[in-house]
Amino acid sequence: MRALTTFLSFLLMITTLAPPASAKPAPATQADVVFQRADFPAGTSEGTTAGDDLSFGSAAGTMSYTDALGTKTWEYARWTGPERAIGFPATELIASWTADLPQGSWLQAEARARNTEGLTKWYSLGRWAYAEGDIRRTSVSGQGDADGTVAVDTFVAAAGKQISAYQLRLTLYRTPGSSVTPRVRTSGAMASNVPERKTVPVSPGGGAWGTELNVPRRSQNVHEGHYPEWDGGGEAWCSPTSTTMVLGYWGKWPSAQDTAWVDPSDPNPEVDYAARYTYDHAYQGAGNWPFNTAYAGRYGMDGFVTRLRSLTELELLIKAGVPVITSQSFKKSELPGAGYGTNGHLMVIVGFTATGDVIANDPASPSNDAVRRVYPRADFENVWLRSSSSGGVAYVVHPPGHPLPATTPGLPANW
């Protein structure tokens, strides 16, 4: 399970009349969030070829990289995106991507931000590879400075250093002289400012009451003790288990050949496989948010990390046939029907009852049959959206040919 970042700033409440100077401003109730897809032709290329996707064209240079696998030399090509205005003072930024990375290649995603003092340095938001043996897939710790820090996969602005714009930078690496062609199919960034709020009001219906998607059910707990080298075993595999369920819904799972290394007695080898290939060696867990959507990209899927503002918005996706993975934390007493508490947990929202309660495939269940849960709408929305939780973090994974619905009118697009 992944540790949740602490949100550092407040969302300004917009009103038509300014309150008296002595009055306290009304508390904000809704997060500011925007998700912007990378426009590859608009960026600056150093050896990359940009179109609908971004590929390695020619080497712009070489570099030496050292990790636990040793020191190797790589040639690279780089794309730097244009500066993108956010539209509000943001406190966090999360980049995500999907890519085709054959053996002998990998990528690094970086971002820098603009605050009132200018542009920050470049921060690494992840070093990603599918294959093993080239580099160790990893986030990068120890990047903090006066402008902010990176908490696993999230750039968190320092107090008083809210950001107004950002740039993305993607660097593709390959074995020198090889014909391997790493390619980024999609990339983007989510910027947000979640208000400090202990409780969140329940939202109105969004048109999906009575809709339930047929998402396969998988329990992380049936993998307890399996392959402890990847985050201690299955009891910590909520994120890859949730990602596996969504991939199964779209008919995309590893093959029997892919999972031949898994113990034959394992009930669902596709879950072990996902845990192995989402594992972040610095974080020492399989819950890195963008690593999970990037793993979905391994199967040709479009996937990204965003924040949703309400269950009303989430219903738009369910109505369009797209299950959504959500991140939340709660005490045992705060989510009736769960039977446990958690500091951070992922599950799949698959639908809504006829009265608007949440139907979830919750991997923290004793068996696959027990995975389907119904959680009260108000309780679930509160533990998912409040600032002490993830503030509405969600993974959206879908085939490129399956369109997403229109976003909420009048608000910045968050998918």
C-alpha cells in the first residue's frame, strides 16, 4: 500500500462579493485540479521524433548511469515540453505516461515548475522500464529544496511556493549503437490544489445509479506471503491487484508464458506478475501511482493519474463503461462494510447501487468471491476526497479507441 502525501496549501474560495476585512473566508469545499496531455509536436526535440507519439530518432548524447545493477553507458534522446499554465495556484503535480520500451531501453520523466520566484530546478518523477536487467525501475528520493520536494511520484510545492505553470521533460535511453526504438505513446500531468478539509459533503447523482460494470474480482490477500521481495507479499499489493482487475475488464492480462515463473499453485498469477512489474525499488513498494498506469500501457492501454472532484464526476466514467481505481485512507469505523482501517489503499469502483451507494471491487478481501463490496456513498466520498486522504486520486485506464466522456462543464478538464 502506498503512503499518502501531505497537502500543503489551501484553495481560495471565489465569491461574488468580498467579505468584510474582519470576516474569515469561507472554507473551500472543492479541489482545483487540471489534467493536461502532452503535445509532443509543440515541444523541443533533441534527437526525438514527435507526432502523435514521441520516439527515439537519433542520439543526442551519451551518459553513464549507476544503480544496483552496475554502471552502464546509455545514449539518449530528449523532449522538453512547452511551459503550460495551470490556471490556479497549485500545490502538487503528478506526471504519468504510457510507453513502448523494448529490452535495452528505458525513460525518465521530469518536471520543473514556475512559482513567484521563477522556474524551479528539474525534478525526476520516475525512471521507468518494462524489462528487467537494464535498470532498476525507481522513483528518486532526496530531491527536496526551498521550492519543494518529490514524495515518491508527486512533486509537492513548499509552503508559500504554489506553482502557476510547469514543464515536462522526457528522456529516452537505449543501448549505444542499437536499433531499439523506445516510444512514448501518451504523457501528461495533473496539477492540483486540495483544500484543507476534514469532511466532504456528499455529491448528487451523476447518471450511473443502477449501473455495475462486470470487472473481474481479485483479492490481494490470497497472495499473502507470495514473493516477499516485492513489497512483502500480497497483503501489500492493493495497487497492482486493482490495476490487474481493470486490465482484466478490458481483456488485457499477461499470457501463460509471461507468468510461467509463478508457482503453479498460485490462484491468480496475473496479480503476482503485476506486482513484480510495477515494483519501485526506491519506494520498495508496488503502489507508485504512475508506475501502475504505465504498467497498463504495456498492454496498449491509455492510462493516467488524476484527481476527481466528486463521485458525481466518477459516475460520468462509470456511465461511459470505464471503471476507476481510487486511493483512500480511513479508520475501521469510518467506512461501514470495510471491516478494516488503512493508511492508504487502492480499490476499483465498478458501479453504483440504485440508491447511489458505491460498488467497489476491494482487493483487501479474504477471497475473490468476497471482493465485491457496497460502501455508503457519503462515507466513501468523505474518506476518499478529504485532505488527510488522497484528495481524490484516481487511475483512469482505457483502450485508446474507447472514448472518455466530456468533463464537468465550467471546470478545468481533469481527464
